[in-house]
Amino acid sequence: MSVLKGTSTGVAVITPFTQEGAVDFDALKRIIHYLIDEGIDYLVALGTTGESVTVTTDERNAIFGTFVREVNGRVPLVMGLGGNSTVALIHEFQNIASKGFDAYLSVTPYYNLPSQEGLYQHFMALDAVTPLPIIMYNVPGRTGVNMTAETTLRLANDAKHIVAVKDASGDLNQGKKIISNAPEGFLLLSGNDETAIPLTLIGGAGVISVAAGGFPKTFSTGIRAAIAKNKEEANRITNTLLPLIDLLYQEGNPAGIKAVYALKNLSTDIVRLPLVKASKGLTAALRPFVEQLD
């Protein structure tokens, strides 16, 4: 049984920073409690939205510890743990402190452009050593390689501990192929906010979302409607959210969602270079959504 069975809306949580650029642990605690109180089903620590590639090892460990303490078992907790060196990642899987976490989210290797066979061998190597279930993360826009439906299904059938894929290919046909042919218990999660409700309507298991971090009630309502096959309500919420989603990604992620958190007085809008914070124009465009939704 999947660790996420019965859940639907997960959030890729930001890493808040102070104006001076340090990790703001007080803000992180506020955000964790805010998301749980607003009904989010599970949280992802240090995914892409958490700016995982620009935090230090000490910061990473402290962030993970904060999640474990503040969540305190109330919702499932997923650890972002990926890389493009299989050997190095095997070492991390075997040695990182994972107590309090329920699964790993591990991205397909980036930059070195593996073949489909390379992707298969990479995840099978992780499957052989992991102490936790694995959610694979397919995000070709960031990695340069799309993990095909065929490779995903091969892993779903062959691996013992791979329970889901977060698919951010943006290809509904690819998602449909995975949903239609996956073994029992294997989940297809949308990794794109704009395809989350459509994918869920055709049998997906929900989303790991950026937008739901700022608008948890609205987004969760849409996903729940899609799971219930209430197409009219699901499509209504999709149409409400699409202009917001376009804005959130207009200047890169997580600049947009951090601007939302700043407007909600939950954290600053600071990001780490080479990212830059949202422009004044984007922040102004996001303000009406913050005032009208949730």
C-alpha cells in the first residue's frame, strides 16, 4: 500500500530566507503549521521549490529536522533527495537521517542526459538500498530528459520500493498511459499545477503543488472535486486557477510563490542567487489573488 494512499494534495514547501539571506526557521515553522491547518494532505521538504540546490549540507539537515519536529506525524512527510551521481546518491540514501519521513522524492538525473536505460538502472540502484518508499520525479524542463511512460511503467513493475511518479512532463497523454497501465497501488502525481486537475480527473492521484502552498483551500477543493469526478466543479476551479498559475511561474519558481507568502505576511520574498525575487509588477499582479482566494 502506498504511503500516500488516501491523500490528494501535497505541497512542495519553500525554504524561507531572512532579508540577510539566512534560512528563516521561524517562518518555516509558521508555513508548516499554516499548510497543515489549511488542510494540505502531505508536505515535501527541499524539493525544487525549496531551493535545495542552494542550501548547504548543514542548512539541509537543520531544515529536515525542523520539518520532522513541527509536523510531528500529523501528515505524511516527503524528503527531497536527488542528484545526478548515482553512486553519491546511494551513499546519501544509506546514511542520511530519515527518521520522521515517510518517503523520498528523487528527481531524474540532470545535466548528464542519461538514456532511458540509464534512468532505469539509476532508480533500480536506489531501490536496492532505500530505507523508505521512493517517489520518482520526472521534470524534463529542468533535467533535459523525459522519462517515458514505458520506462516509468517498467520501474513501477520491477522495483520493490518505488510507489509513485511525480510527472511534470506536461504531457497528458503520457500521464494517461501511466495511469492506464500501472500496477495496482502505483500512483501518478501531477508535478505541474496547470495539469493537476485534468490529470486527476482521468485517474491520477492528485498533485505535489507549488500553487497549493499559497492557496491551499482553493487548490485542495479542486483536486478533491476531480477525485470525485465532479467535472463541473473541477473545471470551474481550474479556470479560476490558471491565470494565477501563469503568474506564479512568470519569473521562475519559487519567486512567484515567495511573493505570495510575503503578501500573506508568512515570510519574505527573498530567494538565493542565481534566482532573483519577484518584480514589483508581478507582486502587484498577484495581490488580487491573495485578497480574493482562500
